[in-house]
Amino acid sequence: MAAPGGPRPRNAPPPNYNPNALADGMQNLQVNRPNQPPGAPRHNTPFGQQPPFAGGPPVSRPGPPPPGVFPRGPASPSGPPQTGLSPPVAQSVPTFASRPPPPGVMPPSMGGAPPPPGSLPSGLGSRPGPPGPFSSSPLTTGPAMPPPSSISSSVSNGPPLGGPGMMQGGARFPPPSNAMRPPFGAPPSAMVSPGASSQPLGMRSPFGSSSSVSTTPVTAQPPPPFSGSFQNVPPPPGSSPFAAPSQAMPPPMGAPHMGAPYGTQSWQLPPHQGAPPSAIPGSMQPPSMYGMAPPLPNQAVASITSSVGHSIPSKVDPNQIPRPIPNASVVLHETRQGNQANPPPPATSDYIVRDTGNCSPRYMRCTINQIPCTVDLLTTSAMQLALLVQPLALPHPSEEPLQVVDFGESGPVRCSRCKGYINPFMKFIDQGRRFICNFCGHTDETPRDYQCNLGPDGRRRDADERPELCRGTVEFVATKEYMVRDPMPAVYFFLIDVSMNAIQTGATAAACSAISQVISDLPDGPRTLVGVATFDSTIHFYNLKRALQQPLMLIVPDVQDVYTPLQTDVIVQLSECRQHLELLLESIPTMFQNNRTADSAFGAAVKAAFLAMKSTGGKLLVFQSVLPSTGIGALSAREAEGRTNVSAAEKEANKLLQPADKNLKTMAIEFAEYQVCVDVFLTTQSYEDIASISVIPRTTGGQVYYYFPFSALADTAKLYNDLRWNITRPEGFEAVMRVRCSQGIQVQEYAGNYCKRIPTDVDLPAIDCDKTIMVTLKHDDKLQEGSECSFQSAVLYTTIDGQRRIRVSTLALPCTTMLSNLFRSADLDTQFACILKQAASEVPTAPLSRIREQVTNLCINILHSYRKYCATVSSSGQLILPEALKLLPLYTLALVKSTGLRTDGQIDSRSFWINYVSPLSTPLAIPLVYPRLIAIHELDTKEDGDSLIPQSMPLSSEHISDTGIYLLENGEDCLIYVGNSADPNVIHQLLGISSVEEIPAQFVLQQQDNPLSKKLNDIINDIRRQRCNYLRLKLCKKGDSSGMLFFSYMVEDKTQNGLSYVEFLVHIHRHIQNKMA
């Protein structure tokens, strides 16, 4: 069927292009838009960087290779070709003003014109780099996407700061040069204070950092971001727990004051990368735990001297227990070295990938980087074997662009038996006339025009000139046989709730304002089609044909058996109806201002919009404010029953987390079949039954956005940013994905937001750069020690400008019979992300207490297996943790106490958490349950050389002082806690309120005219950039529900029904001792 989408190809230069190409403004780099004639107006891309796809990369054809070697990185259109990895040179870029800012944004005269809403800033933050592929990963907290650029102006929580909502997984890197990325544009309602300065944020280490204690202090003239100096030095003990989040890629940062973000110095490869750089446990001496002698390589030792009867150990120093340690260096990661796989850096760290045969870990990661030869070995380890695949992840701007390979009408070379695609691990024999498939072992004839002699090493002589034979990820141009129909156009249909509640809360006006601002960000050209409908208890379509003087409303009153009037004129070319569309969006809130209809026919409206889109497919974006109460798929307020009887609530909670109406699931499967992807924006102040509504976005490859309780004051900016990122991020339509494995391993099951029609395929009406699919694996035979096991993910999709492509990523990992190798090569971030996703998927069907117990037992079993079979210390009084998994107990405890697994809280919040986790990328998993906490009351005492974001603190209330002010963020929400005895002067400077008592329920952060306020705004803007998410802001104080919310994130504390971190370590240790006995 159709293929999943990738970013749209275009003519923009590759990410690591010659800086001279930047002269016409970073915002001219385009992502996934059709190539345009030279004079055509250009769009800003969400990040100043080339899409992972097509466009720039040269297309290689089979047949005799050109005389020179196939260029690794395509030449940039406006400059000489760039060699492999030389970093771009700094280049000043003219300020951008690509189009007049939306109404609420400051004029250029006040502090610099804010660039278009979605554009992201460049600049770097110091993000700790990975300690080493296997040392425990520095946590980065959250998703990082390219950060918005230096935010000009006083930023209110209102002015959008992240590009399009910067959702969880966008680009997370600094732009290719030091050109500043424009800040996110503000929605009209954004409040901007006049004195805002447009000064770029100070430069921090390469991708926005979360750690203030970056090991390399940053001054106005930063040390080279990539120097390898710190790569082998364990970071200082006090350094902040989190590195800035990295997602598919590291996040971008604020524009540096000077110097190209990546500096011109050359990168140093981490020493001995065949073994992983300084991270293989053992290559770097782990810090000694709890005041003991240094442990043996590869293990952390906690001397917990508890006799089995005591609840608290006498000798555990809470300051010495394992916590995330940041590392401020950026690693250059070669995916293979010396013909063997190189274990990847932690997902939450900063790294730049050089694809030398295996795909980048951004596209595919395995929970263990050596594959157990037998199922018994895997069972003994208690770990799980799974892949996390993010097929369209955004690359780092300094990485070479993907090569696009065109085999002409014959299509890509494939195995005739298993249909695996040609890749670097297929072995050519018989002078290149035949090849052996690395998946099924079948031998095939090499097509005549693809034959080439072999060199003395057995490789084809042209292997290094053909991307498909030397790169882990390539994109093939698909031929006619991969198409069931012509590639679909880019269709965007907006469906807006105009019921009484939506009008009165301002949700309708906020949705119309956001849509009218993002219209200009849709791809240009005749292939872009749009439509708009509104609904309450009936559905209202609008004829947008240019011939009419104004849009004509067409009402569909039957919400049981819906239909679409005037099929042809409801969805029209954007170029033909732009003025009608703007006029309509402006008038909808007034047209319905006196609406007294309280009912909502959500199911019927979605069905009617689908009927209008059925012939093409496309994106349906629904803005919904109340519980659907009439028509197809009507729901009841069933949550009220759970609230009245708390004991019943625990028993009945499962039912409330399952869809109440089967019609919605049936509709969702039909939508997916016709390639319609649905995203739902819930702007509500009451129960919505997310468990039922979310079935549609989850099945169609879409996403749920949740604004509760919706505030027109505080949430308008986030709604606008979320929508903008949704439509501008790299994306592909009508996609199909399949993962193939070598003999001996097979796919057990897929999990994520997609439609399950046949077991072997993942059907995706749309797929974007943020979405991840989890693939669990199982053994069906023994593997041979010393051999390699290969995995290949292939995604067939249509680009935004209508090209059919196949994105193929291949990963080959060594097989082992040694249990110690499994623990040494475990990938903590990926393991934990899989545990999180599996726990979330069970919440609707199993009691929470059982899921918490299963998660804890999994941690105990893994550590027991290591203790029993691999540890060399024999004292039973010591808790011994494998170096690569030493933070597993901390994250397990955090998961057990997370929103999704706690019994308190609202049903909708838990449903949203389940939906948020389902497609979540690996770099965002840990920050979701173990957020970043920083103190902001002493910002003025920090030295200028420190990184912008202060050092993170442990999540323990012991560290929260009543005189302090703290900021906590998890990639989705941002809480600011004000202590009861905090200095009123500091409160006033930071927040513009005179005392704790004045804290409002709905808060918009304004930039006040003082250095403290500017620093706080810079920090929040920088975090938003890293997370590629606008982050909802909430003020909290002790003694009310907001304070309880803040302290619920202190996962290291003892609670009514949860252990403290120290007690949890003792609990685990006691269980391990019992098992050993």
C-alpha cells in the first residue's frame, strides 16, 4: 500500500552544506516541500535544516559507477561540495523577516523581528554527551527538537516558542551554521513586553543543554564544542543529572553569541571505538559507590548492609547512590569500526553519527547490542529483546544527508525469497555474479547491469561508491509496482467544535486563530488541498470555491447516517481558496457566538469529513471541546460513576480506560484503509473520555493533544505551536512498514500508533519524524556464535510532494553465548523505553498494583541474574549493579510512581498518558518519568561562564527549600514552584507578582524589565527548544493542589504507598538475597 512518509524532499542544501548557502537566511531551508522555481517564495522549515530526505542528495543509479567515487554528501546547490564531515564555517546571516509577523508579535523595531512561528533557533546549548556507549546514560530529559531560536521579545507563556508545538521528537540539533534560527512566532494573543531584547541566547555546548554544570564551561568565546577532551573523563559527581534531551536527534539550541555552533575544529573520534568509546563499562573506572573501594569494571557496588530484618540500611549515603551523570562532550559515533558494530551512545546524549554500514541509532536501536545465541541465554538474563524503530527521525544538522538511490524501472535489488533489500551485509560470491541474502541465506543471481568484480577482501570493488552497499540507511526511489494508485496529494481538513461550551471557553476562537496562522506554512503548489467544517449537534461544511463571493455554508442535520454535500467543492486547492479560507476562519467565532447548542456530534462530524476525504486520503485535524453526546459514537459521562465510589473506582478503572463504543474502532479501521490520519486537539474543561476518542488517532497513525483544563489565556500559544509543528514536521503519507530479521530471530509483535490489518505489516496512513514503533523479537532457532544477526526496517511512503520512496535501515549486531556480554552491551534508554511502553499498554486491562509489581520484579530479576552469574564480588551485603544498568532501579521506581501507574488522578489524565507513551521516542522516555528539576531563585548569582540551564537536582523534597523557587519539566509540562518563604523581591522580579498568596490559577509568563526575568525566559525558551514542545506552564505553591502536583514528581521521596529511593534499593537487595539463598 502506500508508504509512510518521510520528510519532503527539496532542493535545499544538505545539512552540512557550505555556509555560503546560508546567505539568504536559515529560514529558507525547506523541509519536505516540493522543489520550487528560483523566484518562488520560500517557507521556513521547522528547523533550519535539510529534511532527512531527498531533495538535495544526489541520486545514484545502478550501472557502472562514475569515474570518481560516489560523493558521500551531495554538493550544495550554492557552494562547492563538502567533504565528508568538515564542520560548516560560521557565517553571519541576515535577519529574517520572511513574512509579517502575526498580530501579537513585536514589530522588528522592538527587539528583532520574530521569525515565523515555527522556525527554530539555532545555537547550542551545552548538553552533556554520552558517557560512552555503555556507561549508564546521562539522562537527558526530554525530547529534544530543534529549539526555537533566540527568542526575541519578552516571551509570554503565550507567545509560542517552539515551532509547531515542537512535539516530542523533532530535530534536536543546532542548525548547521551559527545562523540564528528564528524564534517561534507568537499567536495573536501572545503578550509581548516592549523592552524585549533580540539578543541571541548565549552559546552553550552543542545542543541545548540541560546541565548547568557542563563539564566545559562556556564563555562568550566557547571552547570547541566537539573537542574530545572530556570524552574519557567521568563527569564530576555534582554535575547535573540530565543531559539535554535528545531525541531522534539532539536538540538545537539558542543562537550562539559567536562562532559557528559546531566550530571549525575537527572532531576527535572517541578513543578506541571498536570497543565502544570510554563507555564500555570497564574502559572507564566507575566511581566507587557508597564509600567503598572501587568496584570491578562493569559493575557498580552498593554496600547495603541490611540484615534482612531492617527496613533502613545503616550505611547507605543518599548522596552516593547512583544518579544520572551528564557528560558535556559530544561524541562522533561511527556505526561500525573494524568491520564490527559499534555500540551506540545513550539516546539521551549528544552525538553525531557517521554511517559506516549500520544505520544511525536515531532510526533503530536494540535493547541489547549483542544478540544472545539461544533463547535460554536471553531468558537467563531476564532482559527483553526488542527494537525501537523511528524511521523518519531527524538527523543532526552536521550529519551527512541520506542518499537517494534510483535503480530505474527495475527497482531496488532484493532477495527473491524473503524480499529483503540490498544492504552492506549481503555477501557477493562467484566474482560478483551471485549474492547471499543476510536474512534468509538464499542465493540469488545478481542482475546483469548490477554486476561488479570483487576485490581481494571479497567485497565488490564499487562498494564504497554505492550508498546501498556501504550505508546502513538509504532511500530508494519506488517504481510503479510499489503503487496501488497515483501518489496522493497533500490534503489538510480542519474540523472545529462550535458547541456552546467551545465558544464560551474561547476554544473555538483559539483553534480558528491557530489554523489561520498555519495556513501559510502548508506546502505550496497545486497538490495542496484544504477543507474546513464546523460541528455542534449538526455538521456545517463550507463551499470554498473561488467563484463564490464568500464561503457558502452547507448543513448536514442527520448525525446518525451522515453524508457529505457537494463532494467536489468542500476540499479545494489551497492556492484557489486562500482568501475565502482566511475570511471564513475570522468569521466562525462571531458566526456562532450566540450558539446555545450544548451537544457535540464528534463521531458523526469525523465520519462526514472522512467521506469528503475518502477519494484522496490525507490529514484530518479535529478540535474538540466537550464529551461527544449525540450521533454516531455518542458517549456518556461514565467517569462520574467511578468518582462516587472510590473502592469501585480501583476495580472499575480498567473499564474506564477501555473504549466504550465499538463504532469508533470500526470507523478508525476504515479511515486507515483509505489513508486518512486523524489528530485530535482536546481543548476541554471537563471529562472527554479520551479512552474512547483516542482509538481513532491511535489506529490512523495520528496523535492526541490534551489541554486540560483549557485556558484561552494560557493555552492559545501552545495550541498554535502544537498545530504548526504537526503540519510542518517531516512526514510521509500512505505508508507501510515491515521489519525483517536474520534466520533464528523473528518479529513477535509491533506496537505503536498504526493500523493492524495483517500481522507482518504496519499500516500507517501517516508517519512523522516523532513517531516510534516498538518491535518485540523472539528466537525461533539457535544463532551461531561469532556470526552477526541482521535487522532491516523498510518503510514505503509518499513524500509531501508526491514521490514514492522506500526508506531502508539495516543494523547488524554480533551474536554471543556469554551472559556477561549481554549485560555489558545492554542499552538502558532503549530497555527502559520498552518497559515503559509495555507497562502503559497493560494499564487498560490489568490492575495497577499488578503492573507495578511486574515492573519491580523485572528490575529485580535482571539484577539477580547479573549478581548470580556475572558479579565477582561475593559479599552478600553488597548490592551489585551492572554498570550499563545501574540507573535501572531509579527509573523503575520513577515509573511505579508515574501518572499512569498511580491510583489517584483523573481517568482522562491516565488515558492521555497511555496515548502519549504509545509512539514516544527513546530519548523522551526517561524524562517523562524522571523529570528535570532546577533551582531558579539564584540565577543572578551564577557566573556568566556557566551554561544557561542550571544544574539539575535529585527529585527529592530534601532538596526543596521553603525559601527557594524551582522549575520542573518532563518534556510536556513545566511547573514553577514558589516556596512559602521565598524572597518577595525575587518573586516579583521573576514572575511579576508580589507574593506567594497572589499566585494565579492561570499564568502567562511575561518578561519583566530585569536581568533575572530575562534569564528565566531564556531558560524556559531553551528547554522548549530542546524538547521541541511548547510546554504548558503552571505556578505551584505549598498547601494547595498545585503544590501536591509538584511534590508528586519527587519520586525519590517516601510516600503513603511508595518507598523512597534508598528504601527501594534495600527492597531490591533483599529480594536478590532471598533469591540467592
